[in-house]
Amino acid sequence: MGDPNSIMLAIAKKHFISSKWANSTFESIKHLGNTSKGEIGESFISEYSQKLGFVVDEGDNRLGPYDLLINDNKVEVKTATEDISGSFQFNHLRLDYDYKFVICLGISPNELLFGIWSKADLATGAAGNLVSMGAGQNSSFKLTKRKDKLKPIVDLKSELDKFS
């Protein structure tokens, strides 16, 4: 019979966060829970969009059908950190929620990236292949994006201008 602590540590070692995150700019974010990452992503998009000159309303309900109003457009914000293979998993995209477009914020070890797609682009597959988050379920989806399919955050203003 094995020592439970040793078994747990051996399993955890297999799931250790890739060394590419060690001493990186955004290492502290990688270690946060998904809810915290989501809150940070929403706050960042809100504040950065305001600094870029957009009118932003954060609303009063974090669990509503959209996250932000940017120039009166309902926006859903999804945040993901880069995985070992260089991709991002943007989880819990809902097509039954009331928003105009989604901003997917990708956090790499040393850079911020993003993609913006309309809800119609998500629904038609133009944004990429949506995968159900659960077997037999069709309300919550995942969108996987490789790093090279996202844009540097400095391009956010020109992309938001297209939707405003």
C-alpha cells in the first residue's frame, strides 16, 4: 500500500504548470482559479477599453446575459491562459445569452492576445469550431484558438472600432 501523500505529489507533478510560465510576466495569473481569471479578464477589458476612448458600462450583475456594454454593444468576455501546446480554451460560450459579440482574451506567459467575434460568427462556425462542454449538452461551448490565430492586445482599438 503506497503513501497517499507520495501518490498525490506524483500525480500533481504530471499536471505541473509548464516551465514556460516560470518567472514570466503573467505567471501569477496562471496560478489563479478560473473564476478569478475571468474576473481579471473582464476588469482588464473594461479598463483598457475605457483608456482607448470607448464608453464602458460594467453593469451590476456579473452573472447576467452579457459582461460589459462597450459603446452600447453587449459584450461577453472570455479569458484563458495559454496551455502547454500553445492554445487557449475559451470555455462556457453560450449562444442563448443576449450579447452582440465576444472578446476572447488570451494570456500567454509574456503577452496579451485577443480575438473578437460576433455572436453570429460563433453560431455559424465562422469564429471556429465550437465544442460542447458536456456530453449531450448544447447550451455551453468551448472555442479553442491557437496563439497565431489571435491578435496582440495593442490592436484592440482598431478591432473594437469595427463593432462600434
